Amino acid sequence: MLSPLSILLVLSAALLHAGWNALLRGGADRLQSMLVMSITLGFAGFLMMAMAGVPWAATGYVVASGAIHLCYNALLVRMYRSGDLGETYPVARGTSPALITLGGSVLAGEWMSPLGILGVGLVCSGIFLLAASRAGTGRAPLHLSNLPDALATGVSIAAYSVVDGLGVRAAGNLVAYTGGIFVFFLAMPLWVFARRGRAAFVMPVSEMAKAAIGALISLAAYGVIIWAMQENAMGAVSALRETSVVFAALLGAAFLGERLTGLRLAACCIIALGAVCVGWRT
């Protein structure tokens, strides 16, 4: 079971994570926002390794996590091109706890309890309810357009979470390991620059600043999660983190003009409750 300090910090990370997703979703150009975020995180990663060293003992985990994070970032951009934050974010985040718990069980002996099985059912039920809330707004059904991208994002979240849970334990150095992961984020802007040139990076200063702030929020949020996974079960940490779906729904309604229906809010709460059950340890 997580300690009170771990619970408080992971809940704070959940709020921060929903916040930087709201910044990305609210950006004028999601690809450009992600480019600035990737550059900011990449240089922050170099700075972290300069202070803490290179995580040589966990090199394989760092490379795997970096590659998965690049796929995750690309999926985020694709997902937010048409999907509302309050609809796609809960699906992406809500599908990952069950997969992470399964990965933790198989790879780290963190076997899922009967309560965790109940949590899986709650998460799935919440996702179906979320799709129903989308249809109830009179807009295009979520499952026809945005659901595949959201589910793929959820799979990528589960993959990098399991890798990082194992990797930070192998590295034995939180700062060095986290820095190594974020250095890989520079690959995305380098690839875009090679394909599109400097024009892809031309954007208003205000948008650039907003994206850079989002990157720093992202770094703080995920740094807390990696810290928590050093000593706690990966499924438990992930489950508590996914309460961010409720924060995302509220932020989407407050700042992005997204409609917060009672059905959508109920779906987010069910997903969050299921996520907590998946990771709960007695």
C-alpha cells in the first residue's frame, strides 16, 4: 500500500499531468507545441545527467523507454487533432492501469488481487460510458474517429510505465534515469527539422512559452511517478496517477470550452475508481 506521502505526491503529479495535456490540447498547433516541449525536455535531460551521471546500468531500459515515449508523443499529437481533452484523455489514461498491472505481475511478480480484477471491470465500464456520453452530445461517435488513437496511446503509456518501473530500479539513480529518458525526446524535433526544415519551428512566442511551461510541468509530473515506482508496485502507482482523468475533464471544461456533462463526469469517476482498485494493495 502506498504511504501517505506517496499518495499526496502522485495525486499532485496527476493534476500536473492533466495540466500539461490541457496546454497541449489548447495549443494553436499541437505538433509545434510538442516540438517545443520535446526540445525543452531534451535539454533538461542533459542537465539532469550532467548533475547525476549517465545511467549505464539501465541503458537498455533507457533506450526502450525513450523509443516508446517518442511513439507516445506522436500519438498524443494525432489524438488531440480532433478529440476533446475530456473524451480522449480518459480513454488513453484509463486503459493503461490494467495493462501496467499485468506487466508488473508477469515481469516483477506484482500479482493482481481480486479487487484489481474488479477494477479492470470498472475501467472498461467507464470507457463504454464515456463513449456513450460522446454519442449523447450529438457529435460524431468517439469510437468511429478518436477511439483507436486513444487506445493506442493507452498501450504506449502502459509500455513505457512498465519499462520505467523496472528501469529505475535497475539504475538505482532517479535523476540520472529520468534524464536519460528525456534526452531521447530530442529525436522528434531533429526528425521534423530534417523533413520540413526551419519553417516547422516558426511559432508565436506566446505559444512557444506555453509549450515550454507544459514541458517543465510534464517533467515534474513524471519525475514523481518514477520516484514512486522505485519502492511501490507499478500498478498501484499507475492507478492512483490515472485519477488525472477527472482533473482533465474539469480543465477541459474550465479552459478549453469543452462540455462537461453529468454522464461524462460520471464516466471519468468510474474510470478513476477502477484505476484505484486495479492498483490497490492490502
